[in-house]
Amino acid sequence: MLRLIISLPSLLPPTPIQQTATAPQASAAAQAASSTTATLPPTPSNPASTVLKLLGGTVAATGAYIIYQTSTSDQTTDDVLRASPLGRPYAWLYDSVFSPFINPSREKLLPDWHSIPNIPPDAPCPPTLVLDLEDTLVHATWDPKFGWRYAKRPGVDRFLQDLSKYYEIVLFSPSNYGVVDPITWTLDKQGLIMHRLYKDSTRFHQGKHVKDLSKLNRDLRKVIIIDDDPDAFQFQPQNGIRIKPFKDPKDKSDRSLDKLRSFLLALVMEGVSDDIPSVLQQFKGLYADQIGDAYQSMLRRAQVKEMEKHQKGLGGLLRSQKAFQSIGHPLSTPPAAAAAPARLSAKDIVGQYEGGTEGGKPAAAAAAAAAAVVVPDEVKQSAPPPPGPVKKGKVWGWYQEYMREAEEDQRRKLELWSKKQQQREEEARRQAMAAQAGGR
């Protein structure tokens, strides 16, 4: 109880005497504090924090400017940055630091056509066919016993064999050279592929290794790329054909390359390979096998239309009948032809007779006698007539001979170049293996 009473005065408010005594002390303390505050030096600011604030503000303003410019115009981020006040430092930083990891390793991925050895100076540059490797031509599988194994897509050998005569074939893989190069040599033992490009030739864009066709040093109107990944040719989608990925090595019924082969050959044969994007525009959104089917359907319709055009007169009707049957058109023997056989000339049935007379008979009589001979069905089936209308005349024959000689000459040139290229690459491989052996 005594301890509680003693502690009570400390809880009571101060008396007037205590307030009077403490007032001078409070005034002195306030003066001391003010003098101390006035004499303290100002706290220096941190230079690093100031720089970081300025840098953050600059980055935020630049980002907002880039978003505004790219959303209101067709400019890319690179174009906007190079045109901004930060263009010079950005260009130096991009070209010196980031460019080797983003852009292709060289400006021209393919050499000039006429600078290639053994190419005649007057030889025109053929269309360029760019082929993907992984899941387009081959499929890789892992086996615990044998390691990585590669299965070729059905029809790849004939695909390369036929198209190498008319195209400059380029193998373009997004994988590293050391991984893919042995596979390409196993795939192409005849040296039909003229050029090989790998990961260092791609452009890294938004997490994808894109094959920029503008770096091929070729006319884009004569370039076509076949790939199972549409992002691989996103810079030039008008030049690309998407093929279904080959995932099952046991699938022997895949005919994508066979169907596409006839379409690619037709591009050259029909003389439309000088503007490939305009042709591919007609098949936009279709896979390679669907393009092949669509082309065959268009070809059949064109043949039927041509046959119907030539059904003028009984002779033309009989000539077109065989062509209709050769393409599977359900056209039976015309009733008019069976009702009036006397109106058909021998020339309409068997063609022009070259011998003048045969055994004292006139040429027309000999031809009519030949037409009256019944040919067994076995012989007819063994030698079916060629599809399409029969074209005659000296000018047409000369033109066919000229085109045949031109194609043969082009084939010989490409075969010679392929052999030289294969020898040169074999020599380079032997030198590399010798250098490795010497280094060991």
C-alpha cells in the first residue's frame, strides 16, 4: 500500500510550480534543437539512384513511343528504334552485340549463280527449291539400343532425282551443322542437293528460327520452299508450301512427295516458274498432297474441255474418244459413228499413209484395208494411246524436238555440275578428316 501511494504523484498532472520550472528547460531544448538542425550539412543524393531513375524513365518513354508507332503504322520495332533519338546507340548495340546471334551469318547465303564452278556463262538460273529436312524428308527416332535413327519419307529418292534436273535444290535445316550434315550425306548419296544451309543461316525472330528467303541471293519470284512448319517461312508465306509432318516411320502409304512432285514438274513444263507466288496463291491454305490432288483435278478438267472442243465432225469425235478413254472419262462409242461408217475416211482412222501405194492399190485404199483389220484386245491394252489431243504438223514436231534437246542439254549440265560439286565436297571432307587426325 505504501509503494502504491508513493507512485501516485507521478501519475498526477504537474503543479504550477513544476510547469514554471520546466518551461525554461523546454525553451532551451527547442533552441538547441533548432541550432543543431541549422548547422547540419545537407544529405548528399546517391548518383547511382539518380542514374537508375533517369534510365528507367527513358526506357518507359521509349517503350510507350515504340508501342504507339508500331500500332499506328506498318513500321517494325527495329525501324522505330533506328529512327528515334536513340537510333545511333541502338544501332551500335544491335549490330555489335545482338546481330551475330539473331541474323544470318552472311549477307548472301548462296553464291552468285554464274560464280559457281562448271556453270556455263550462258546457262540461265533455274528455279530454286528450298527443302526442310526434319519431318519433311526424314523423321528421327531414339532407340535405346542403337541411338538416333532416321527414316526416309516414302518417295524422297525419286523426288530428288526428278526435280534435281529442273531445280536448284537447297536443303535448309534449323539444326546445327554437326548434327545434320552426316544425315544429309546419307540421304543424298548422288549429290543431287546443290546447297546445304543450317542453323547459322536462319534468323531468330520471336523465339523461332526463321528461314529468310530474301537472303538466298535469288529472285524471289522463282523461289519455292517446302516445310512442315509455317513459322519457318513466315517472312515470305507466298513462296511456301506446307507439307504434313512425317511422324510415323512405319507409314509406307504416305504419298505427299509423289503428289507434289508432279505439281512442281508442271510448274517448269508449263512455263509458269517465273512467277511462283502468283501460282501458289491459287492453292492458298492447302497442304502439299492437297495441292497435288487439286492440280490433277484441274488437269483432268482441262483435258475433258479440250476433248470436247475437238468433237467437231465425226473424225474429231472418233479421235477424241480414245483420249477420253485414256483419262478414264465415261464416254462410250458415239451412235453416229456406228450408224454412218461410210462417212469416215481412212485418214481419220489410221492417220496419213506414207507409202503412196501398196501392192498396186491407192494409198487411201491401203489405209482403209489396214483400218479394217481387227486388232486383238491384248494388243490394244498393251499400247494405249497417249492422253490429250494428238497434235500434228511440222512446226509442232520441230518445237517438240527443240524442247527435248533443250531439256536434255540442261540435264547434262546439271549432272556435270552435281558430279563436280560432289567431288569438291568429298575433297573438303577428306581434308577435314585429315586435319582432325593430325590434330590428335
